[in-house]
Amino acid sequence: MKNYLKIFKALGDRSRLRIVIMLLVKPMCVCEIREIIGTSMSTVSNHLRILKEADLINFQKEEKYINYELNITNNLVQEVLNILKDIDDKIITDDHQKAVKADRSNLC
Amino acid sequence: MKNYLKIFKALGDRSRLRIVIMLLVKPMCVCEIREIIGTSMSTVSNHLRILKEADLINFQKEEKYINYELNITNNLVQEVLNILKDIDDKIITDDHQKAVKADRSNLC
DNA sequence: TCTACATTTCGCTAAATATCGAAATATAGT
DNA sequence: ACTATATTTCGATATTTAGCGAAATGTAGA
């Protein structure tokens, strides 16, 4: 039950739900996510820690940056992501567009 | 996005997750749920209110009691319940057995 | 090794929330 | 209409949590 609780708790926060859905577009670094969510770096970092502990995401080093990505190797996460794909929401659409355009060389 | 957030927030609490899963067994009244969860009546009532506001459950009068039941008319709820069916957990199994045996005439 | 910079950790505050018992409400059955 | 009882609401408290800025950490590249 604990893994389910962690996932639901993680997704029960507006910022974290937005982060997970924008990672459907592509893996991103803390800087890029921060720019889209609009909170401080430390806050984003904390959200990412919680998402990681719920096993929703992973990270990978790439040059100077740490890329955060959805953990699609987890079956439960896959099922949840499948549900999230149906979300129809203006903020989510905007986030999506910003994620596509996100360019770390201009932000970080 | 709001409906998703409400559902995830509602399910991100241990007691509420247990309630939802035990309602998969059968509709139950506050008394019966209280007996299984083990908190006060008012706490259970509050959890049920939150689950109702997330559109996860409905209620129906039956004699002296109010039966709470899963709202399977909601598509999103259906998808979520489908995920929850896979939970393998001792507390959940125990709850399930207690729900089967629950007899309001001895409790309420 | 030094520097620049991406990220995390820490300490704090404000807001949200789970829980309780007591009081209020509603209603079924006499 | 009265009574018993099922349920909700209220007010209070303790815990959790989201957010911040500053300081610490880690590391890529010069």
C-alpha cells in the first residue's frame, strides 16, 4: 500500500502533477522545470525528491545538467501515466508548449 | 486538472485509500467503516466528505443508514479503481475480510 | 587545482490537514 | 410528537507540508 500512497501523495500537489505531465514531453533539468513552474529552485528540487521517492521519476547526468525523466520501467507508474494523458487543462497545455520550447542554454 | 488533483489528494491518505478499497467489497455505512478503520465517527465522516467532493463515492439512504458506495459512473474513477484492484497488502486483505463480515446490526 | 555554475540541503514560516470529543442535526420507528 | 440513534458539524490541537533564501555540495571544464 505504501507505494500507492506515495504516488497519490506525490500527484496530489499541483506543482508536482504539472512536473510529471510536462516530463511526458521530454526529460528536463531543474532549471528548465523551474522556469515553467515559476517557483524557486529549491522548491522544485524538493518536489523532484518527492517524485523520486515515489518512484515516479529517475534522473541521469548529461554534461553539466541532471535530466529528470519519467520512470516508465515501473508498471504502476505506467498505469498512472496512462490516466494522466487524458487531462484537458489550459495550464497543462501551456506547460506542454513551454516544455517543447524549453532551451537550457538560455536559462541555466 | 482540479478533478485529478482532488482524486489524488483524496487517495493520498492511508485511511481514505483503505475506505475506497473496502468499498470495492460492498457499500457500507459510517458505523461499519468506522469499526474497520478504527478512528472516531467524526473522522470517518470527514474522510467520506472528502471522497465525495473528489467524486470518488456516492451515498444512498437505506432504512436508518446511509450507505456509501463507489461512484463507478465516473470514468476517471473507474480507471483509478482499476489500478487499485492490484494492491497486494496485508492491511487491505484484512480490511477486505472485515468488510465481508461487517454486520451493522451488531455495530450501529 | 581553481572557477563557475547546477543542484541539494538547511532552517524557518505560513498554510493545510488529520484527528478528537462534544454539540447539533436528521430521521426511523414507536 | 417523542425517543433513540445514525450522521454531520464545530472548535481546538498537533502534525505535515509547500515555499523561501542562504549556505553547502558536487562537478565540468579551464
